Amino acid sequence: MRIMSKDKLPKLARMGHKVVAYLDEVKETDTETGESYFYHKAVIDSFNRPDIIESLVRSKYPTYGAELASINNGGEDFSNYEAWRTFSKAFAYEVETFYTSGELSLETE
């Protein structure tokens, strides 16, 4: 899901018992409204690698039908899907590392 913020957001933020990832940051400056930041938002429910990857893929391809359509369409759609899936796998490692370092926890404080 694409979102807009007037503030620069962290890449990972805790939100209750979940973690929100703000990805693909794009900064735009307008003389009337000032700076705006646009992000792709993904909600991560669990810290095991397959769940992280699934959360990221579902944030961009919300149904299996959407995912399969991108694969079956081929061309640019398939290339975009493959790139996002590859990114999701790499980002899952980053989230796992952040979690295992003790800097991030799903436990309530």
C-alpha cells in the first residue's frame, strides 16, 4: 500500500504487536506544501522468515490471483514481481537480524 507522510519515517517501526516497514521512499518537494515522503507500507505480523517474505509479497500483490497474473503476464509485470520477491527475501534477512539483535520485539513493554 502506498502512503504519504510529511515526516521522514523509519524503515521499521513497531506498532502494537506488529512491525510496519516503510519501503521505497520517494521525497518530493513542493513550494506550496513543502516536503512530502511517499512509501510502500507493509505490515509484518511475525519474525520468521517465510512470514516476513509473505507479508511483503502480500503488501504488493494482495491476492494469489494478483500474484499469478503478474507471473503469467510475463514481460515487465513478471520482472517487477521477481524483483519484489528478491527484495522481500533480502529484507526478511534484515528484519530477522534487527529482531535477533534485541533492538526490536513484539512483546509489550
